Amino acid sequence: MKTILFSLVLFLITFSAFSQSEKYSSTMKDRVAAVDTTNSVSGLNELAAAFERIADAEKNQWHPYYYAAYTKVLTGYLMMDGGMNGGLASTLDPIADKAEQLLNKSEALSKDNSEIFIVKKMIASLRMMADPMSRYMQYGPVAAEALETAKRLNSENPRIYLLLGQDKFYTPEQFGGSKSEAKKLFEYALQKFDAFNPKHSLDPAWGRTTTQYFLSQTK
């Protein structure tokens, strides 16, 4: 009788854990899919908040905090609205601060993760673009170091070459920018996307569409 009761309890515990895991995966997949189709600040803020709630509930999963940070930093890029002439520190710094806070929690759960350093680069770039003239020397090296670390950890990560290409695309030629060099990097990024095989269904897969867009702008 004791054996039967023990087996029943063990089954219920296992079933409950499995159900929670399935619910977590399903909830995350729906929201991860929404990241690529959400193009408004309000929509991205809602996604970031949703990811953060999931992260706080799960506590031992790095993906929700990662996506919360990523979607948060995307709101900053949207709020620039194409302008990089400075004067946006009061608007963008709080966004970068929040994204960094979330990303630090993700990194605590997943050390030496190339994807996390990709977002670190994006955060540093956001801080720099808030006031490029006065902040380039401070945050430019931070962004470059984060991207170099991402490359060292996983040189096959296609998002590395997307971000490198964007840097070349937006940087004036007198400061090292080049549309032709950007084109090569975007083409290389697409090759990496073709070969990229995520280890987990929730691992980042964003960037292909963005790469294709920028490549079209270099022709």
C-alpha cells in the first residue's frame, strides 16, 4: 500500500512539473514569435513586461530575462526614430538601465553566452547614440568589446555580423564607415543564418529579416 501511495505521489509531482514546463514553453514560444512582428514602442514594452513576469515566476530560466532585455532595448532604438544627433540621454538612459538590469539577471543564469553579449553590445550602442559626440569615446569601446566577446564565445552566431554590418552602414566614411564593407558583412551574416542551428527551441533566432533589409539598402 505504501509503495502504491509513494508511486502515486511521485507521478503527481512529475506530472505537475511536466505540465508547468509545457505551459512555460508554450507561453514563451508565443511571445518570442511576437517579438519579430511587434513594431511599436507600446507593443514592445508590453512584451518586455510579459517576459519579465515569466522570468520572475520561473527564476531559473535565462531566456525570459534575455528577451525582456532585448525587447526593452528595441524600444530605445524605435524611440530614436532615425535620429542620432544627441540630446536623447534623458529618454534613452532609463531604457538602457532597465535593459541592463534584466540582462544581468539573465547572465547570472547563463555564463559565457554569446547571445547575452550581443544584447550588451546593443545596450552600449543605445547609450552612445543618445549623445554620440560626447559619448563615443566612452561607450564605443564598450560596445566593440561586447561584440568581440560574443564572437570569441561563438563565432558562428549570425547576429554578430549583422551588428558589425550595421555599424559599418551607419558610421560616416570619414570615421571608418563603408556601405560596401557593410554589404559584405550582411551577406556573411546571411550565410551564418543559413547554417545556424539553435540548441534550444527558445534560443534567439532573430535577425535574418533585418539583415535582408539592410542588404537591400546597400545595392
